[in-house]
Amino acid sequence: MACHDNGYVRQCAVEGLATIATAESLGVLTMRLDDWVGVVRQRAFDAWSGLLLPEHVDVVVEALPLIWRIQTHQRIDGDHLWKPLCDLLSTPEGHSALLAGLAGNRMTVGRAALRAILKLDHRPDGWLSLALRSADASIQFQAARALVARADPDALARHLDTLFEARLSRNRHLALDVCASFFPDRLEEFWRKGLLDRSPGLRRRCQEGLVLQMDIDPVPLYRACLEEDLRASQRASALLGLAETSDVHDRPIFEAFVEAPTMRVRAAAVVGLGRLAQDGDAVVFLDFLRDPSARVVRAAESVLPRLPWTSRQLAEAFGKTESAAGRLAMVRLAFRLSAWDRTLFLMDALGDPDPRVRASASGALQHVVFNPRGWGAGRPTPEQRRDLEARLRSRARSLGQGVEQRLRFLLRTTGS
């Protein structure tokens, strides 16, 4: 009845709930704090504040996301709402419930609990370490900002390592800023750690810090790291860092990892080889498109537009590639070919067993033959004409009537 359309009915229901001191009634009253009828809203607040008891604190913490949203609607004064809530959350039971909400799996409850903690005058012990280790990037960042705002050297020293290990790269950058301002003697330590960071921006910052302020070349450090027994993520970061700072002499190092069992390491090795790629390496990178990992395929695909290769090489690689991700990448790369060669390649790709490859090839072929800017491809060579006519006879059904008619028209109008 507390959700009835009639305001008088809701008011009676709210007044009745005021006499029932249960967690369920507290949850319903929280919803009615945002009622559009002022009398109902006031009755709900009076009843709600009377039920803010230590035994109901878990329900209150679960309802914090709703309470913060209610404040934004401005139907009820935020300070008026916060005072009884603050009294409850400042108790030992409130501290325990807030820490449980912060450590829980519900993202909205964790963020709302952190917001409540930051508003309290006396915060629960251990909240900062818990928030900095949270899996939620937003909670991590808000906790980091609160830590830096305190400017307490002891607290910063205690949590600096945790801050640098945060999942959010903004927090790791913040840790470097804190280190530079308060603990400059530890900068080299953190720059060396940052060489293996997964963020390109932070890796570059650490590389520049070592080179410009310490006169330390990061390339030997990366080479030494790759000889150690690292986790796959660290090995991949070391390869990417070496790719960002090395020269052609490190090519054998990347070649040694292109067949690593972990896709992340293989992709990083392909990126490194891509930085050192030369004109004759196109076949090598076309072979990388055969990798079953889409990450490795994307790394190789990003390099191939810079290298010279022919339609015959692309067609041969397409026929050998078992990876659907690799064949999809080749369909995208076909736009590097001339219009007639592209058309021939895409007509062959229409016979691919994977529906995603067929759909991509069909869309690309329609874009080619129905180009709104006109065909403009000139005359096909005798060999191209012969191959096109053969494919039109064998693949007419898969082409679709509109594409087939358009291609025949283009063959007629471009002459013999």
C-alpha cells in the first residue's frame, strides 16, 4: 500500500510502517523519502529516522545508493537527511557495515559506502587500504584522491606501494606524483617498476624519467628482464617497452617470442617486430594472421598497411589461414588492393565457411561495385577479365542478382 497511486493511502501506509521496527519496513520507508507529496515525504522521514537502529544498519548501507539519488532530486534537504544517518553510521556497527559494503561485490553499494565514509568525521579503521585494493576503479581513484588530499607523509608512505599497484593507471600516475613531491629518493625504484607497466603512457613516463634525470638507458634493463622468469603480463610489457626504445639489433629477441604459448606475449612480440619491419617482411606478417588469437591478428594487421604486398600473396595467405579472425583481417586489408583485384579477392571470400567472414566480404564487395563516387577503376587486364567472368559463372548465386548485374555492366562498359 506504500506504493499506491493515492497519496492518502500512502500516508496511512507510512504511518503504519512507523510502528513496525523491521528491516523490510525501513527499506519501504527509504523509497517514500522521495515521495512527490510533501506530507507523505515528511511522515516517511519521521518514521525512517526513528527506525535507524544499530540492528538495521546493514539494510541502511544497502539502501545508500538510493539515499544519495534521493538527495539529488532535492525534494528533501540533504543535510536534514544526513544528520540521523551520520549518527547511525558513526557507531561501531555502522563502521563494520560500511566496511562490509565497501568490500562487497555490489559496485553501487561499494561506491555509496565510500561516499558515506568520506563524509564522516570519524572514519572506520582500515577503510583506506580496503578502498585502494578494491576491484572497482572508481573506488580506487576516490580513495587515492582522499589520500593525497590529506598530505600526511606517514599515510602516504604507508600506502604508496599499494597506490602504485592500483588497477587504474590514473592512480599509478598519481603515485609517481606523490613520490616526486614527498619521496624523491624512491623515484628511481618506481621508475624501474614502471618499465613493466601495462599502460603505454606510464611506461613512457618512467623511460623518460630514467633517461633524463638518472641518465639510465632502459634498453639493457628490458633485455635483462626478458631473461628472467616473469609472468606473461610482465613479459608482454617488457617486450612492448623494448619495442618502444630499441633498434634493429633487438629483432632476434622479438623473433624468439612470436611462438610463445601466451597470446599476450605473442602479440607484444609481433608489435616489436612491426616497429622494425622492412619492405620484405610482408609475407612474415601475413603468416602472423594465421594465429588463432585475435589480439595477435590485430597486431599484425596494424603493421601490414605500411608494407608492400600483392593480391596474389593475400589470396595465398587467405587460403592457408584457419583462423577466422585472420581471414576477417584480410578482408579488411583488401581495401589496399586495386578495384579489380579487390573485387576478385572478395568474390573468393564469399565462399568462406565462417558466416562473419562471408558477411564482411559481401558488405565490402557491395561497397566496391556500388561506390557512389563512381567506379573509376579503368579497364581490367585480360587475365582479370578472364578470372572475373569465370567467377561470375561459378559464384552467381552467392553474389546476389544486384551485384552480378552490376559487375557484368562494368565489364561491358570498360571494354575489352
